[in-house]
Amino acid sequence: METFTLFSTEHFWFIGGGFLGILALTMVSAFLPKYKFAQFSAVVILLIKLAELSYRHIYVREPIYSLLPLHMCNLTLIIAILTMLTKSQKLFQLTYYWCLGALFAVITPDIKYSFPHPLTLSFYITHFYLLFAAIYGILFFNFKPTFKGWVNAFITLNIFAFIIFFINKKLGTNYLYVNRIPNFSSPLDYFGQWPYYIIVVEIIYLILTYGIYYPFRRKTFKYSTKYF
């Protein structure tokens, strides 16, 4: 099995295919019962993720403590699945503001194998689903990102990070990368050593998430789903 190469032609095909997949699913959703399709998609993604974790534990021999859903994108995936299953406005806020992590993950993925390895496929499918769930909530559930949601998402993330820091110390893991810089190439390499890179990430997070909130803060902003 060939190894995955960052910024290779294959990598860009995955990124382009992921966004085309989001577009295709969005268009298909327009002709289906919105809530039922959301629930169906959530169940499918949940099964894919469970299959991935089972594969990693049984065949790759990864220990259970390294498979906990405590990384940013895995936490967001749980929230996104619950959002689609329950149609919760509060959970949508977390999904919307946290899904940016998935965008950075597909640009600098922590994967080893090239197409069509099942772990690589699961990685891209589940990460792009986070972006799809955020878009779906806006277009078909008529949810709107709010300032309160922006604040709550930041506070909730920091509470999780604080708790996960101590879990990492206990297990010897590095979930959320709050204990040390990851051992693979990532943008964190340019942000200094611990704990300075965490401060930089916090600032960047606030700027970027406020940027995706800003279009919705204007009272004159309106969006239409009549074509969906």
C-alpha cells in the first residue's frame, strides 16, 4: 500500500472531491425530506466512524485509549451527528464554529495511506461531513450562527481543552494537541513551543470564527433556500 503524500495530486483530488461531494449532497437534499435525510446521513456517518475505529483496534492494533473521541474533529463529529439527529439549534452553534478544524485537517491531514485505503476514505468522508452538517443546518434547518453561539463555542472548547489536558497527562496521549506540538508536520510548527502555540491558536480561532459569524450579524443579511 502506497503512502499518502501531502500536497500531492492525490491530496488535491481528495480536497476537490470532498467539496464536490458536499455540493452534490446539498443538491440531492433539496428533493428529499430534510429532517429524515439529516438523520439518515448522521446514522451512515456514525456507522462509518465506528467501522473505522473497529478496524484501527482490530487490524492496526491501536489501543482503546488512543481511539477516544477527544480530538477536535472527533468531538465536532459527535456534535454534528447529534445536531442532525435532533435538529438542535444549540448543538448547531458548536458544529458551525468548530467545523473550521475539519477544513484545516483536510489541508494538513494526519494520514499514512493513499487511496483507496479504508482509513483514508473514512478520514475524508467524516471530516467533510462536518462542513456539510454546518451548511445543511443553515440551508435546510434555517439555523443562524449567533454571537452568543460564538462565545459559548469558545468557552466550551476551552473547558474541554482544560479537562483533556489532564486526561492526556494520565494516559500519555496528546488529544487536542494541548500538551505538546503534534509529531507530524502541521501549521502548529510555526507558532512556537508549548504553551505559546496554544495562545496563537486561540487568537487565530477567535479571528476566523468571528469571520464566519460576521456575515450573519448584519440585520440586512438575508439568505434564501428557495432553490434548495
